[in-house]
Amino acid sequence: MYFDNLADLWSMAGHGPYVWSAYAISFIVLLGTVVIPAKKYQQQLAQIRKQQSESV
């Protein structure tokens, strides 16, 4: 393995904060691209169901 221990993996010779923050930001953005549309879909579906039940 390239790193001898977990602390070396975390610090990455001083570049760790930049590397891990880039991973975190990327993960958050990717998660948002899944979660936000799913929430909007559920809201729209609930609104459609409500409109259909009111019209009956």
C-alpha cells in the first residue's frame, strides 16, 4: 500500500485537507443531484394525488 498508516492517508503529505474536501464536495453535489429531484418528484406526485382526490 502507498501509505504506511491511516494518519499518512489522512494527511497525504500536507495535501490531505484539499484532497478530502474535494472528495466531500463532489460527494455532496452528486448526492444532491439524486436527492433534490427525488424530493421534487414526490412533492409533485402528492400534489397530483391531492388534485385528483379533490376533483372526484
